[in-house]
Amino acid sequence: MTIPADNERRHDQNQYLTFVLGRETFALGILSIKEILEYSAPTEIPMMPAFIRGVVNLRGAAVPVVDLSARFGRPSTPVTKKTCVVIIETTVAEESHIIGVVVDAVNEVLEIPDTEIEPAPGFGASIRADFIQGMGKVRGKFVIILDVNRVLCIDEMEMLTQAATGDAVPSAA
Amino acid sequence: MTDTALPTFIAESRELLAEMEVALLECEQGNAGPEAVNAIFRAAHTIKGSSGLFGLDGIVAFTHVVESVLDRVRAAALPMDRALAAILLECRDHIERLVGVVADGKADDGDLIAAGERLLQKLNMHTGGSSASAANTDVVATAAYAAAPGERWHISVMFHTEVLRNGMDPLSFIRYLSTLGEITHLQLNTERLPSPEDFDAEACYLGFEIELASQEGRQRIEGAFEFVREDCTLQIRSKAQAAYEATAGREAETRDARSARDIKSADNRSLRVDGDKLDKLIDLIGELVTAGAATTITARKAGLSELNESTLRLARLVEEVRDQALKLRMVQIGPTFSRFQRVVRDVAREIGKEIRLEIGGAETELDKTLIESITDPLTHLVRNAIDHGIETADVRRARGKGAEGVVRLEAYHDSGSVVIEVADDGGGLKRERILAKAIERGLITDGSSLTDSQVFALIFEPGFSTAEQVTNLSGRGVGMDVVKRNVNALRGTVELDSKEGEGTTVRIRLPLTLAIIDGFLVGVGGSSFVIPLELVEECVELGDEHRSTDGEQRYINLRGAVLPFIRLREMFAIRSTAARRESIVVIRCAGQRFGIVVDELLGELQTVIKPLSRLFSRIRGIGGSTILGTGQLALILDVPSLLDLCLSSSQAPVAPRIALAD
């Protein structure tokens, strides 16, 4: 290796995977991305909120799959040939979780230098402000860089699933 | 400390301390023979010896005093009575704390040393001064240890027989050594000493094992023996190295000693294996089981009878390997139960009750991870039984019971699961008091229609406690719901039986293992579910008459008995139209029989349980997932919680809060 590891890491930190969801382009830091899978229907888990599509078999482990559109409070988009599952590793309080997210299509891996990233606007974005890590300028357009630990926050999603299971209990007046 | 042998020392010491505790408790109850005293002595002796090797002088000094007292007991110079056993128990605890300090890698702390000295004084007062002198010399020795700086060396020197004839005096070398540092320990090696007939007065038969604390380097120490270099076998090792070799040797040695003394039966040979390695093996076997199932399916499709046969043979072997591998993780529950002797003794003393712990089914085996996770809930239940269950001696006598209360721990296997019971012969639960409390807490509105078991189930609700006084031990109402939650997390259930005035029994039912189950695969719509096979009694077809009255009548007549059923499609809100035919899987679980209506019966399979993400931790009715031979995922039904879900929703009008609570 001729490139010092430190440099390489910095280089990685500015790399983002862009993908399409509905009509918008989003980006995720590639360091949190483990792999990208072709979409295959996940096994549904009963009594779960809409944003949880189910679980898939990732080499012997049951990995939950989150529908990102539903997570953003939008209607789910139909599955096409380009639909993918991006496998992401999040780390919250030293506990790491592997979660898949469904996206309409993945585009490319880009380098966005820090100078080209604007802070998130207080309002006006199409998704919750705390989900946004920053606005990256790519070829004159903005892409929303997602804060993966907020979007896929286990604690928050766990609470939402409880609300859903609570509703599913019949006559729980 | 970076010593590689240290963890072995710590693990070994803890085991010995556990043995010591059991034996001491026996002594305290007055039903111990000389064997118990020997066991205690051996434990103390070995701990002292090993700590010496690591230069853990605090432990050596303390344990030495305890050991000398024990030696007198062994020689029948001192009686082993209750009071002595109680003090020795405290001493044992102190050694455990000392070992704990070493394990945490902390420096000796002053409080602990002071506590140790107080304990030794107490011991001396009890046993009469003679061991006091021993204690004092040891304190001096410890001080000397501390004063001698520098590295510790272990010197092993064996003088050749000719050394005296060559005009050398072995003693002078040792004298010279003491100018290089402090000789902290010296042992004579007399193994070459011949019988008196063969003894040659001019020959030297002696060797020395010397421990030296010195700032000098290896060369200077070696230099001390320069004049006898030709006439002796010399080994100089720094202490850390010596300790490592010695523990390895000691393990073999103690094993030899044990078999020689026929303390343990000869076949009691065990191997210490890293738990992670075992987990990895079990994981791999899990994969093997899944891959095997896939091969069987493919072979069946191929329709080659020879291939079919060989896959069947293979499957049988895999099954055996799996069973054996799982057995590796199985440990007896006995040691866990024995630990409660101490809990019962201490707690009973604290609150002034006379209580005896009885143990049954100590040889019952269950998965090690289960044992680890069940200890906390058990502790809670045992404390509860002592504190709330058993009455004081006066009340017991007034009720015509023996003054001594009994807490009983029992374990046994029952249809594919393990049952652990915590029973007491105390006052039992008072139905009226529980109802009053539940109404006060707003858990229910009216309890008149509830059965006893439903009433007792209320005490597992969060924030429920009927203890009139909050004691140090329990009664703050944070207990039983935590027990229930912990047990549920292990895929287990808790039941409670109680008769007022006669006692209470809490029954914990747990799966045998957390890794693999035999399952029965069923299909509903496009989804597959696995039902644990040991719960399945039979399968029957759901008649058309029950299908038309959907939503009205939720039971069938199964050979004259009422069989209530649930529809998985409705429970899980599966979006698909009902199949043309439906079947009922008849389930027996926790003493109840009920049916689960499914579309398809897909047969038996062995499955590896894959835990679901924490995301699904709140889900009810599903215990995990598994990968089918086809690579598809199927969900494993958690039947007890499914049943709970049905029961609570059918009680909803009476007890609306229960339906919501977990």
C-alpha cells in the first residue's frame, strides 16, 4: 500500500452512494453501507407498521428490511426491476445493527467534499429535518444526505412497532 | 498484570471457593463428615499455593491463617461448630473479594486489608491465641515482601552427589544469595534422599527451590553459583514464567493427587473449553442442519432412490451430531441451586426466620446460557418466598406447622421443556388482598368473576405488590413483572399455584435449548410458520360448518371435547383470501389444549432458531425466525405468548388493562 490508511479513510468519508426514492435523489455515506442486494420479497412479520417490510435471509441471518418511503411517511413505491435492498450497518451506543432499506434504484458512488455540503434547512425539505445530515451539491443540484443513525434509529422504530402491535390486540379499549 | 496464567488461577480459585462454600454450609448445618473439612482445607491450601506463585502475598498471608485453623480442625484439635463455620464463611467471602480485586486488576485497597485483619482477629478470638502468632509472622513476612523491591526469581538448584566431596558447602551459596536480594521462600527438595541403608554420609542428596526478590539481573544471580556450576543443575526463571509453568503442572498434579486419593470418581474428567468456540460449533451445525434439509428436498425432487437413501442416512447422522453438540452446552442445574443455600441462610438470618432449603432434581440438565439468565429471576423468587412466603416461627407454631420453614427448589424435564419450581410452605397468597390491591391500582374493576389462577396472575403485573411493609429485600413492587419478563425473554412461561395457609409454588417452564428446535411447518396465505413440534398433538381438518360461521363459534367438537381455536390469518392480519381447505393443528401448551387454524400442513423439520432483530423485541406471538431448506425465512410461533394474547383479549371486558399490558 502506498496510500497511508489515514488518507484513504478520509477519502472514504467523503464518498456517498446516491439513490432514487420516488422522484428525489438521496445520498448515504458509503462507510455505513455493507452491500447492495437485488430485491426479493421479504418474509412479512405480522402486526408491524407499514415501514417494516419484513425480514430477508442474508447468508443465514434474519435481517429486517425497512421501506424508506414509508419511513418518510410517503406511500410505498411499486417494486420494479431496479428496486434494490441496501444493507446498512448502524451503530447506536456501541451496539451495531444490520438493517436493509428498500430503494427504487441506486445511481452511483460520488465524492462530495465537505465544502460542497450545506447544512440542512430548518424547514422546506420533503422529509423530517432531523433525518438530514446535510445538503450535498452535485452537478448544480442538491441531494439530501441522510443521517443514517437517525433514519434507522432502532429505539425510535422499536417504539413505533410497539404502537402497531398494541393496536393489533383486539378490543384493547 | 499481563500474565497469561492468571485467568486460569482466577477461574480455579473461584471454583475452589464455591466448593468451599458448599462444604462450609454443610458444616454449619452440622451434618458434615471429615470429608467436608478436608475439602475446605484442600481448597484453602490450593488457593494459598497458587497465589504464592503469582506473588499475591495478600491472599497468601490471609489464607495461611485460615489454613492453619483448618489444619487444627483436621487434626481434631479444634471442633468444627456452627460459630466457627460462620466465621470461616466470612473468611471465604473475604478471599473471594481478594481474588476479585486481582481479577479486576486493581491494586490492594486499604479497606479490604483492614477488613481482613478484623476477620483474622475474630477468627483468633474464636480459636484461641495459638494461630495468632502465625498471623503475626505472616504480617511480618508480608511487610518484608512489600519492602523487597525488584523482580521475583524462582531458582531451582539441585546439587550433585559429589558436591560435598569436592569441598563445596551448598549452604554458603544460599547465604551468598541473600546478599543479592531477599529470599522470600525456600523449600528443600528431598526427593533424591535414599533409604537409610543406602545413605552415604559424604554424598549430597539435597536440592533447593528458592524464591528471591532481587533487583539484580539474571547474570548476577547465576554468578552466585559460579563455583558449583559444574556440580549442580541450576534453573533460574523470572516469576511470571515460573507461575505459568507451575499452574500447568499443578493442574496435572492435582488431578493425579485427586485420583490417588479417590476423591472423585475416575471418569470425572472434564475439559475447559472457551464458550465462544462452542457457540461457533453450534452455529456451524445449525448451518449444516439447514444445508442438510435443502439436500433432502433436492434429492426428493430428483427422484433417485439411492440418493434419497443416502441423504436420509446423512440426515440421521447430522441429527446425532446436533444432539451431541447441544449436549456440550448442557450443564446440571445443581451448582446453581446450591448457591441458594447461601442466599437462604443469609437472608433468613437477616430477618430472623428459620428456613431450610431443599433441593430436588439437581442433576437436571439445561443449556448453559439458560442457567445464566435464569439465576436472577430465581434469586428474586427465593427471596420473595423467604420474605413474604414463610411466616415467622411464632406464627408458624400458632398455625400448627414446624418452626422451621422450607423453601424447595426443584427441576425436572417435562415434555420437551424444563420446569423449575420454587415452592415454600408459608402463608400462601391471599386472594382478597390481591383483588383489593388490583382494584386500588386500577388494574381491574371487579374481580368477582376471576378464577384463582387469573387472580394470582395479577401479581405479575407491573407495579404490583401486596407486601404491607416494604422491606429491605422485596416488596417494592418491582419484582414479579421483571421475573415474568425475563422468563418470557427466554421463551419460557411462569405459573403460580397457591393455597392460603399452605404455601406457594412458582413454576418456570423453559425450553431445553435456545439454539435448535424440532418444528412443524404450516402455511397461511403466502407465509410459512413453524410451530414447536413438542406442542403439536395432532392435526384435523376444519369442517365446512365451522368455516361458514366465521367469527361466531370459535370451537369445535373434538371427539366429544370442546376445542377452542384461533385463526392465524386473523391474529396476524394476513392479507389473503381464505384457502379452499383449512386444517386445525391441535396444540397442548401449559396444561391447555387449543387449535390453530392454518391453510396448509407442510410437515416436520429441524430448524435453527435465528433471533430476530431488536426491532421486533416487542412483538407478541413470534419467538424467532428460521431459514428453510429453500433459503426462505419462516417465523417461529411463540405459542405460550400467543395463548396469552388470546386469553387476555377474551378477558378484555373484565380486565381491560391486562389486554394492554405485556
